[in-house]
Amino acid sequence: MSQLSRFLQAGVHVHPFSDRSGTVLFNEKTTQMLTVFFTQDKLNQVLSDYSQQIPLSADELSMVKSLIRQEFIYQEPLQQAS
Amino acid sequence: MTATYDVLIPPFNFRVQTDIALVEQNLHTLYGQQVLPEGTLPFIDYHIAVRHSTGLRRWFRPQASFFCDQHEPLKPLHLSQAFAMLEWGMNWTIAAHELQHVIVHSGILAKHNQAILFPAPPGSGKSTMSAYLAFNGWRLLSDEMAVIDPETFEAIPFARPICLKNKSIDLARSWFPDAPFSTVAKDTHKGDVIHLSAPLNEDDRFAPARIKGIVFPKYNPDITDIQITQLNQSQAMHELADNAFNFSLMAHRGFKALTHVVEQADSYHIEYRDAADVKAFLEQEVLEYV
């Protein structure tokens, strides 16, 4: 979570499911909720790769764009990190 | 003449006012000893009323109007649908105002204090199945709205009459000929509608239950055997959140409660033709026996 938290906007809560089927994010400011079918480790890895401009699969890229568009993660830190 | 009652429907206390005899009659038939003289309960959560509409509609094709405090949130209905309107008005009242509990659009029943959530859209057979279970050893916590304590994550009873529609009416009458039924509200937007009061042990009226399962049911008359698909937690959360009225308004508390419920429950899609198959599946595969 600590690694993932560097990408999250303020007020975003994350719950990784214990069966490792995915991770759910909730933004209490926008009240949006999004379930991604990636484990928390995988999610963190994808965001790290994106920030370093390491190529992502189409599904991974789509998920990152959804997270940005729906205001779960900051676009700026990802760009700065890259 | 206007009658006013306090109606005890844990966890909420309602004050109900009506000048419609049909409403008063059905209120007593279905809620029995929960209908108390005005002023009996020490506090009232919600003040609601169903009254004759005024003006022309008092006499020509007479209508009933629902009020929550001084607001009229629903369109008036034909007078013969006034009791159904009271029930739907109660649903609206809780869905629109309740922020102390997480509210899920779902049937919920329990056995051995283990509750199963049945979130489902209209037409899924949820209410018919709930009626079958409630009269066959299960405890009805709610037919329409599951109330979840955001601190304990337990389901709290909000037991009200089961709303049955169209073909289910005759089926339920044949299953439970001696049960308390309301009068039929004909030609509503849901078709013909009747309400059925499920048996309830006084000791269970306030008893919470741990949520052990989340079952998304679908009635299918064209299959022979029940079909069961287990869901992972992400799938269950995705579908459960679609049925949660107010979790987003409760912010982190609501989110935490829903994730906890999903973590502690087993989740399934089922397609069934016979409610007895659902009962057998739940009792043999989902409930824990200590």
C-alpha cells in the first residue's frame, strides 16, 4: 500500500481482496468506485511501469487511463516520475 | 377521519398517518402488534402519511398521495393502490434519508443467525424465493432493503411484508393459505401487487445476523436443475455496489462495510426453477453448522 499510495489522489481508499481476484478503489470526494482485476502488487507494478514509460499491454494502459480519468490517481506524479 | 399510529419496524420507528380505510385495515393485518397508538414510542425516526388526494382527485377517479414530512416525493396513485404506496413510500424514505446504516437493495434472510443477501433486479423471482424461505425455517430480515451496521458489519432486521407480483400471488396463496395477505393492488406499474407478512419470532425482531453469503438469484422456468456459479470477491463487490443505495454517501465507512461483507461472505450467481433447490443449496453448501 505504501508504494501504491504515492500515486493515489487524496481521499482515495484501496482494498485488495484476500482471494487476490483484484483491488477496489473508492474516491470519497467523487464517490466513484472502481474494481480492477489486478492484485495490489500488480497494480503498483503497472503504475510504476507507466511512470517510467515502460510499455504496457492494452488492458494495462486502459486501466491506467481509467484511473486517471476517474480521478483515482494523479497524472502529474506519473509524468514527473517519467 | 384521520388515524395516526406509531409503527415499530426495527431499527426504525415510523409515525404513520392516513385517512384511507384500506391503508388502516392492511396496516393492522400485516403489522399486527407493531401498530401502536400515537405517542407510544419514545421517538420517531420518520413521519409519513398516505392520504386522499385533494381537489378533483378526491372524488373523480380518486387517488392517494404519499408524504414524508411535508414532502410528496411520489406521484399519486389510484386509491386502491394506497397501501402498496405506503410500502413503496417507506422504501423511498429509507433509501433517501438513511445514513447511519449501509442500505443494499436486496432481500436478506437468515438461518442459525447466518444471513444471505439476495441482491437482484425486479423479475428475478427474489420475493417469491424470499417468501418460500421465510415460511420454511428461515428468518426474514428484509425482502427489499438489507440494512448493514457499518461498525459490526452485521445485518440488522428491517422486516416488513414481502411484495409479491402477478403470478407469484396465486403461488404464494397456494403455499401459505393461512398467512396474512394484504388486499391486491391491481394494475400498478409492477402489475398486480400483494403484500405478505412473514412469520417472525418476537425474540428475533431485533437480532442481527452475520452475513455469510451473497447470492444473485435469477428465476429461469426453462431449466431443470439449479445452476450455481461461484464469484470471486472482485466480481461480488462490483455487483454488490451496484445495489447499494447509500454507501458512497457514507464515504469511507460505507466502503469499508461493503468490502468487509464481501470478504466474509461466499458469493454466487444462481439460476433456479424451484425455490426448494435454493433452500437445499444454501443449507448444504453455504451455511456453516457448528
